[in-house]
Amino acid sequence: MKPVRALLALSVTAAVLGLSACSRDGGEDAAGTATAPEGETADQFIARVNDEMRAMYPEITSAQWLASTYINSDSQLIASKANERMLAQLNSWIEQARKFEGQEMSPQTARSIQLLKLGTSMPAPKDPAKLEELAKLATKMEGMYGAGTYCKGEGDDKQCRQLGELEDVLRHDRDYDDQLDAWRGWHTISVPMRQDYTRFVELVNDGAREMGYADAGEMWRSGYDMTPVEIAAETDRLWGQVKPLYEQLHCYTRTRLEAKYGADRGAVAGGMLPAHLMGNMWQQDWGNLWDILAPYRSAGNLDITGALESQWQQNFSTEMARHRGERNASDLVEMERAADLATARQMTERAEDFYTSLGMPKLPATYWDKTQFIKPRDRDVVCHASAWPMDMADDVRTKMCIKPNEEDFTTIYHELGHVYYYLLYKDQPPIFQAGAHDGFHEAIGDTIVLAMTPEYLHSIGLVGEPQQSEQALINAQMRMALAKVSFLPFGLMIDRWRWGVFDGTIKPEDYNKAWWDLKAKYQGVAPVTSRGEEFFDPGAKYHVPGNTPYTRYFLSHVLQFQFYKALCDASGHEGPLYECSFYGDKEAGEKFQAMLGKGASQPWQQTLKELTGGETMDASAVLEYFAPLQDWLKQQNEGKTCGWQASAAPAPAAPAAEGGDTAAEQEQPAKG
């Protein structure tokens, strides 16, 4: 699955963290932030903020881009200081907005002021020293994640691997102990973050309280045109709709893992799934277990990874042919790199083709010049996939370390969903350059992924001609469910953990216990040995040190099916929902573009209604799509004891670094 599913979307509401500026019409305060001119109206205030934001935006995105693609103390200092200046400016804007409370103003201005107040996931304290400390911690933790390295052995035998290499072990290696070593190894990189994260929570809570919220979690839940209580209840309701489907998939998966590894290794006490055997570092996408979980071996070829690896081999052969004659080891490495880049670009061009087939514009030339397609050889970078609007205009980019596999292929389609959102709402005022809510932003590309039917994949040469049989249908549904259904509880539990951390019901001394308690409750997964408080496993997931709210991903996995159904209807599709691909349909594309162009300019309920006809998020389209698979899973699981006991704790483990040292455990350069 996509490294995050997501990934990070730098909308205005997320990226307003950085930037610096001074007002042309007003002045500057002692901190150098823009101040309001005398006699300014609310409408004039918002117009000024939009102008200042647009002018300042490229500075913060450039600083953040450098900090993510050239990880060192210098780039971290630049990003930290840019963040610090903008956090101060954002606080200044919010303070200036207070004088308009209770005054009459246009609905658009009132909405703009509300969104401005919610314009960051990292509310900063007003105290300059605390603000500086917060900016340093945020940049430092993200850098630690990006540079995280697991090493074992000594001297000439020392072997060091970063996330991509460790993920490859979980993706391809079915040796139980090798997978356990890779999983444990990555989870050592976050141990040094615990103290920094604890302090980070204190600081963002200070900032949230100064803005009138009980804590940072309540502030996050306030960004949905609903009350914080209502959105929490809404996520519970949606989870209740899809939980029975997940439980059936969980039961089937456990049976297959036990058949592969034995009953004593294929499951953890209480019937939970072993964390390190799920093919994904965080158990959020089970697609890499296709070799174990495929329902029918001979019912159609859905080996997308194999096809992409063949494409890479062809590119490598082309490079070999271009460089005939004597070659040394360095030449071969360069040819492999050239094949890596060529394949990554081809995969991206294929994803772009889907969007342009709907009538959307081609990506700007600067996208191809400035995007990070593959992992550089000469420096540490954050490989976590993300999409970047650099200037609120046409400079859009993605940042990935693409490999030729299905997981990364679909991730590209996902990230380009963000990019096309940026391009289509770029004419909105900066404050409205965001998703209708953050779940919308994450759902755009995944709506396209749902339309990647076997017929579509065959048309682009990645799979053989689809078979028309019940077995082929179940295979296709399983392929999609291993990405979509497996993710749902994971999408819910991360912010359940953070909400508890922010409101104090989860204490720092219980961070790791609470993390695994929630993973057991929602996902039914567990480590094979206990993970005590000497670890900080939440920090091994990018969105925790990166401070990216995660409820958006859960909501997106509901919304994308609603969007998909609406676009299938617009295309005139008849027949089962799962057979629909609207590739090339301009009517569906026109409707999609109309929604994207609205950005955050109106409540999401209105935007949803304009596309789907309804104002409520609803998972019924998920159940409609997967109806054949759910019936099949029930048949497969008949007579088995399904479900799990979340209270069943694994046996204690020896408190150690688990086989190696990490680069992240060494002294880190200070940011700022």
C-alpha cells in the first residue's frame, strides 16, 4: 500500500506553519510580524491576509522541501526558523481577527476567519521562547524519522538499512525471523523521540488553549464544519458500518497465516495477527501478502509488481545497450539508477494519463524538473510519499522514493490526486486553497485507484486479459480489500491515540501501552512479544513525529467510495459498482473537476451534495462494492472462531535495543 496512504498534503491549512512577511499597509510588531492598519474592516483584513499569505507561501514550502530532501543541520535550521516566523505571524493574524468578533461581515469572510484560526495542526504558544522551541522540535523529529537507520553487527560486518530496505524485507521475505528483525529494527529509530514528543505535546496544547480550545485534539476535531463531539461520534458510526467486513477479512487472513507459519506463529494470543507478518511496517495495508492471501492462484494474473519489475528490466537492458563495451561496477550502478528513474517517470506518466483522460490538464513542465522520483544516493531524505503546492500556482511536486511495485504504483495515483486538487483550486483565495475537509484531499487519488479495474490494468499492459469468472471476481475484490478494508481501523486508531495523548487520558508513561492497546482493539494486531515503555513505537509511523492528523485518512476511505459511485453514475455506468472504470469519461471528469475547484470555499456538506446528492458521509458504498467478497469470506470462515481478544497480552520481551544500534540513537544535530 501507499507508504501512508497517504501521504502528506501540504494544503494551506497544513503548510501555513512556515512563511514570513511584513504588511505593506500596516506595520510590524517587535517580533517582526505583520500588524493591522487602523480602521481596517473584516473584509479588508481577510483580503490583506490572503495577499500576505500568497506572497509568503513560497518561502516556507521551499524551506520544508529542502529539509525533507536534504536532511542536515543546515536545512533543518532554515526550516525551523521559517516555521517559527510563520507560527508567530499566524498567531498575530488570529489575534488581529479577534477585534471583528460579533461584527457583521460577509459569510465568506466569516468562514475565512474560522479557517484561519484552524490553519495549522501545530498551534503555537505566544511566548517567543516556547514558539522557537516548538519549531525546533517539529523539524528535529521529522529529520530523525527521515534519517532513521537500523544497524547491526560491528566493523566490516556492520550492516545498516533504512526504511525502504526494511520494508522490502516485509514485502518479499517470508522468513519469520528475518521479518521480525526488520520490523523490530525500524521500531528502534523512534526510541530517542519520546522525550521530544512529550514536550512537543505540552507546547501545542499551550498554543491550543491560548486559542480557546481545551487541547490540540479538540482543535483538530473542530475543522469539520461540525462540533468536536459530532465528528468523533461520526467516525464511530462509520466504523460501525464497516467493522463486520473487516472482521471477516481478519479471520480469513489469520487462517492463511496459520497455514503458512503454523498455529503457534501465525497468530498472537487472543487470535490477533502478528504485527511483523503483515507485509507492511504498520499493518495498514496487507496487499504485500498477496502470495499468501490470494484466493485463487489460476484465476487471472493480477501480479502488477511483476509487470513493473519487467518494465524496469527492459529499461535496464536499454541502458546496457546504450553503454556497450567494458563496464566497471560503478558503471553498472549508474545504469541501474538510470533504469530506476526511467521506470519511476513512466509509472508517473501512466498515472497522469488517467487524470488527463478525464479532461484535466497535463502536469506543468516544472513538475517533471523538480519532483523527487527516486531516493538520492548522496544524502538522507524523507522517503514518505507526499505532494507539494510550492507557490499556490503552478509549481507542484511530489516527493517519493519510487520502486517498481504495486504499492508505489497506486501511491503515485494517490499523490497526483493531491496535485490536481492544488491545480484546480489555485484560483481560490489562499485561505480557501484546501480540501472541503482534509478527508476530501486524501480521497481524490484513491477514487481514481478504485477505477483501476482489471480491465483498466489490462488496457495499460500490467495484467493479462481479465477472466470472466466468479474466481476472478473474488481475486480482484481481494486485491482491493487488502489495500482498502485492511486500512480502515488503522486510519481510526492513530488519532484515537493522539486525542488521548493531547487530553491527558494517555500519560507519557503509558504511551506505548496505549498504542498497542488501541491497535489490538481496532486492528486485532499485536507484537509477538510485549513492547514496554522503553520503546516509543508511535514515533515509528511518520505522521506522529510529522504531526499530521490522521482521521482524514479514515474519512477518505469512506468518501472515496461515495465519490467513485457518483462518478460512475455520471459516466452512465450500469451493472455492479465494482466493474466501473470511468477512465476517459469527460462527463465524470467535468463533475469531478467542479468539486475540486471549490476547495474549502463552502462547508463540505454542500460540496459533497453537489457531487453525490447527499450531505452525509456514508459507508454503504463500501459495502456495496465489496458485497461479493463479504459473502465469499463468510463462506470461507464458516465454522471458524473469528474475532479476537484485545486483552490478551504477549509474553514479556527482554528490554534491549533488539539486535542493533540506530543512527537515530546517536547524537542528533540541533535544528535552529
